[in-house]
Amino acid sequence: MANYTVGALIRDARERQKYSQEELSYGICTPSTLSRIENGMQIPGKKILEGLLQRLGIVDQIHNVCLSKAEMQQYEMEQHLVRCLGKKEYDKAKQLVAMLEEMLQKKQRSGYSRNMEEQYLRFAKVLIHKNQGESAQKILEQFLEVIRITIPEFDGLHLKTRLLTYQEISILNNIGCSYHAVGNNWDAFHLLFELKEYIEKHPFHGQELSVKYPMILQNLSSWLGQEGYYQDALALCQKGIDFCIEYGKMHTFPMLLCNKACALAELGQIEMSKEFFDLSTAVFQAVGQRERAEQVKKYAQNYGIIS
């Protein structure tokens, strides 16, 4: 796709949705940079382009954009980093972060706008620290620092009317989970319900967002169950389950089934609860997560339910 076409795509979508250049570019690049991109006078880097398209809800069209050799190399390294984090290969993850930081330093010298990339790398570092046993309070503080790279006025709770990238949604979800981990349950609920409402007000677009939505519903339903709001937990579980089925998302699906089973058990609906415990166990086993399957069985046993 030609660069001027990318700029026209962004400008037309922005104007159609009645966003100003300041609203769309906030935290990603300057309005003047966005203006140059829209007018075909500047080629946007991959991270900037991703952020702009995600906020506009046209992220899938990024696949039509040709990347430079350096951007393709960076993209492949980022994908490798994601896989390492998923496999808990933290030493490899640290090496990749260091390599990506070196690449970012070279861009800094050329005056390249780097907020999105800096945020990505610092986010990865905090995830590594979290999974290596850093205290929950320190992790919360670090996540707050990371989100303020692109949303500097963020007060820890209120999203206001800001447009969000997928990266920002992931960080905010982790902030909510960190609030819950330190016992600040009210803030955890407030932030994740705001995220839930934000996503519901924006059309689902791209694979990443359709993974994040049920994850937020999973967190909220689990917390509501812990607080004794079982009917509310059931409603969110069902919404998440329906979404996973409709969009073919399996990552969060078995845990939502488990959350629903727990809420049903608390409400005394034992037979139906057993059915959902069995379904959750079967799905975890089917995707090779046997430890999670055993964990679900223990939950069932705590309610006197034996498969």
C-alpha cells in the first residue's frame, strides 16, 4: 500500500469518527507528526501505525502495509518475546528485550518518536519481574509508570474519553489485577469495569482485542464470586462464554467455565455446577493444560463435587 494511501486511510477514518488529530495521536506521536502522515509527507513506523489504526478500529488493514527489513526483524523478535513469556522462558525473554532496546537506541538518535516501543519494552520487563516474584506493590507501581508513557495524566482509575491501543488495554488490565493482588479491590473493580465498558462501546476489531475482552470478563467474574456476588458473576461468565464461542477464542474459555461452575455451586445448583466443572476440566485437558485441569478438579472437590 502506498504511503499516501495509508495517510488517507487514517485521515478518512478519523474524520468519519469525528476525532481530532490531538485525540488520535495523544501519547503516540505529536499532532504535527500525524498531520504529516495523513498528508503523505511522513512514513509512519510500525508501532505508531499500529497504535493509530487500533484506536480507529481498522487494525486489520495494517497487514496491507509493507514493512521495512528492520521493522520486519523487530516484529519477528517481538513475536519471539511473546512466545518466551508465554513459555516462562525468562532468560531468553531478557535477552530479546536487551536486543530490542539496542534497536530502539538507534532510532532515538535519529529523532524517532519512540513512546509506543519504549512502553512495549518496559511492559515486557515488568511482566518478567512479576513472574519472577517481585512484590505485588512494586509491580503495581511499575505498571502505573508504564501506562503513563502514553497517558501521562492517568490517575490510576479513570479512562475519561481517551482512545486506547491494545497495548494500553493490556497494561490497564494488569493494573487492575495488581490492585486486586494488593487488596485494593474497589479500584480493581472500577478500572476493569471501565475497560469492559470501553471495549463494548467500540466495535470489535482484530484478533488481539477479541482475546482481551473475555480475559477482562474472566477477572471480573472471578472477583465478583469471591465477594459473594454470584448472580453477577454468572452473568459475566455467560457473556464471556458466549463471546468465546462466537469468536472461536479458547484461551479464556475453560476458566470462564470454571468460574461459572463455582458460582453455580455457591448458589446450590450442584448438578449444573458439576456439568461446568467437567466441561472446564475437559477443555483444559484437550489443550494440554493438565495442571489447570487438576486445579479445576480441586475446586470441584472443595464443593463436594466428584467427577
